[in-house]
Amino acid sequence: MSRVQPIPQGFTAVTPYLVIEGAGDALEFYKRAFGAEEISRMPGPDGAVMHAEIRIGGAALMLGEACPERGHLGPKALKGSAVSIMLYVPDVDAMAERAQKAGAKITQPVADMFWGDRYGTLEDPFGHKWGVATHMRDVTEAEMAEAMRKMGETQPA
């Protein structure tokens, strides 16, 4: 009798599951924009992608077609998303350019940040928000606190 692992091979305890209007198109976008590797795809009776699994930089994500009648709404139906996905890559500038060429909208241009990352944000064509970054330097908590204090001094009251 074999022992089944409680967390499947290749997954971590927390795995994002994206609900998307146009999940099949999203799979192709994630391949072009982020170099995603498609692990599996399960089409429903109407051909829509009911469930799929991809890997980006070794991290697993799941996604499926929006299904309003079951309460599964994507960010476009919800008029936004309260969640952002963080993606660390070796070259954030190249990744942001690649994603933009694939159809993403840059919402915050890539720049050096006080916490040690070169970081920017984008929105994919399906309404999901992504933070993209390359870690450039380690910053101590004291350095970060000082940088935040200085930022507060420059903000209008």
C-alpha cells in the first residue's frame, strides 16, 4: 500500500488559484509573458478550461474559467482584485518588457526600491495584478525603517 503525500509533489502549502474569464487565452498569455510551463489542462464539456496547472519559475499556480453561476468570478466581473501575485525573476526589466509586449499593462514602471528590490507592477489582460521584481541588495530592518521615515517626511500632509 503506497502512502499518498498530503501536499502533492511540486506544490507548496499555499498555491494561488486564478479565476479567469478566458482561461485558455490566459494560459497562452502566461506562457508568452512569464515563460510559464503548462503542466495540465482539463477542458469542460463546452471546451472552456475548467482547471489547469502551470509553473512559473518553479512555482505552481492553478487556474480555471470563471463560472458565475457557482460564484467563481474573475477580477473583471468584480471590477478589480484585492490580491496581487509577486513574481521574482533574474531580470525584472526584461520580464516587464516581455509581459508588456504579450499584452500586460504596466501600472508602475520598474524602479529601484528602498527595500532592496528592483520592482514594478503590471496588470495582465484578464485583470490579475502582478508585482515583478529582482532582489538587488539585502537591507537591514533599521535601514528599511529609516528609508520609510524619510519617505514620510517627503509626503504631503
